[in-house]
Amino acid sequence: MFEDWKKKENHQGQLFITDGVIDQDLWRSSNSKVMFLLKEAYDSKRHSGTWDLPELIKRRGVSGRTFKPMAQWAYGVQNLLKGKGIAPYVDNSSDVKQSLLSSSVVNIKKSSGKKASSNTDLLNYVNEDWNLLYSQIKAISPRVVVCGKTWSLIANKLKNKKKITDRAYVSENIIYINFWHPSNRSSNLMSYYALCAITEMALNEASKYDL
């Protein structure tokens, strides 16, 4: 898939950052599959070639303004999917790291990443790459997709979507949560409980429709 993606005109000659499942073995063995749909990866030093975001996450682990909240969120959402309710917030632990590694992360914009691209630019990438992007999401096949300030970019592309709560939608048996980016300025603790509450409500509503 990525080889075809790189060959597209809007990606040629640019640094291309691959993404997806972080640890294939952990993903395959998990029954609580969580995906993070983010905007873009950024590299200030390289402008061509390619590197893999999951490999970077495996090296860095639970750290930084993006990966650490992602790990905490994955831990919370996975516990909900396991039917354990909202787990108390944990800053870092082996379970939090395991949750990060057993999740997946996909960026809408896989080349020419910036610290902050405009929504117009990001929408152009959604429109240009949607068939490949949607194929990637379907191939990964998560139960829950946490949209890190990306829901508005993909909402009109999804087929047969159903709004089940103020912040949650279902499309083809995947639950999409309209949420903040992991690096938002709220405290990690507040973001964690907010996401868990939203996800718990979404899962409860989805169960009513047998979704």
C-alpha cells in the first residue's frame, strides 16, 4: 500500500512517514483494538526518503507530548473495551506501555508534514488520498478510532455513519470518537478522564444498537 502511496504526485520527492499498527503481534492478539487518527508527523531535519512512525514509538515508548498521552488514552480505552469500566489514571507503567504498543496510529498527511498545517491543506490530502487512507483504516480494522482533532476532516467521507452521542459516531462497525489531539494543552489527567467518559458513553450507546 505505501509503495503506491509514495508514487502519488502529491507525495513524490517528499519525506514519507509510514504509520499503522505499532506492534503486529500485540495487535493480532488483542481483542480491544484502538487506533489514533492524527493529522501529520513532522521531521525538521529530513525532507526526503522515508521512516516508520511505529518504529519510532517503539524506541521512545511512553514519553513526550504526544506519545505519552496516547499511551494513557490507549490504556483507558482498552480497559473500557475489555468491560472493566473507567480505570484510575496511571501516569506511566508497564501496562500503559503495553497499551501503547498494542494500539495503532495513522496520520492523514504522510508527507510534507509541518508543525501545524492548515485545515485547507489537510483537507486536500484527505481528498487526494481518501481511497488509500480508508483502505488503511479498514485493513487495520480497529474497534475504536480516536480522532485527534481530525473528525471534521473525514466526517463527510465516511459512508452510513450514525451519530450515537455528542462526540461519537459509528460507520461500518467502527466507533469514531471526536476528540482533542494528544498534545493538547489540557492536563494529561483531565484529557484521560474526558476521553474515557466519552468512550464509555459511546460503547453503551453502541451496544443498544448491537453495533
